[in-house]
Amino acid sequence: QVQLVESGGGSVQAGGSLRLSCAASGYSYCLAWFRQAPGKEREGVAAIYTPRGSTAYADSVKGRFTISQDNAKNTVYLQMDSLKPEDSALYYCAAANPSCSLSADYAYWGQGTQVTVSS
């Protein structure tokens, strides 16, 4: 089955940047990033439809975060700029087939990587 391995989390000050990576085995039509903070519901952040590279973003991150892919490495990235304390969360990589949206059926999940943004 599909396996997902996340990396790149860490601690930064507000206004800083981080780049998350998700290495995927096999093939998925859709790769996405979700996040969950303590006491909050899980939130879909960004998704990419891999055959075309088309993307979708949550309103809360649009203009600050960018999802991209490297097909040669079978890897998806989340570039996070202008980080805010409210971006602090555990970030998960997920895969779906064949539909792709932030409300799609994601059958495979990574272990998560922690992002902490201080004020």
C-alpha cells in the first residue's frame, strides 16, 4: 500500500519560513497536507492533483503557503512563509485516489511532523 514519510518540521519565530516534505511510495492521484492543533479540529491545508499539478488551499493559508511536487523523487512539499503563531500544529501528509479536494476520501496518512511558531 501507499506509505508516506514526513519531515521538515521545527520551531520558528513569527514571520519565518519552513518547508515540509512528504516522500510517497507507489502512485497517488492526490497528495495533501492537513494540520491539527491541541483542542482544534483537523483542518485541510493544501492539496495537489498530481497528474496536472493543479492545487487547492484553505483560505487561512492562501497567499502564504505553497504546495508543489517533484515527480522524479515522488515527493510533495509545503513551503510555509510568513508563519503565524496560529499556524502551530501537527502537520500530516495524506493520499487519495482518484478524487482530489480538501474533502476527498484520504485513505493513507503519514505520522505527522510538528510545527511550532513563537510570537
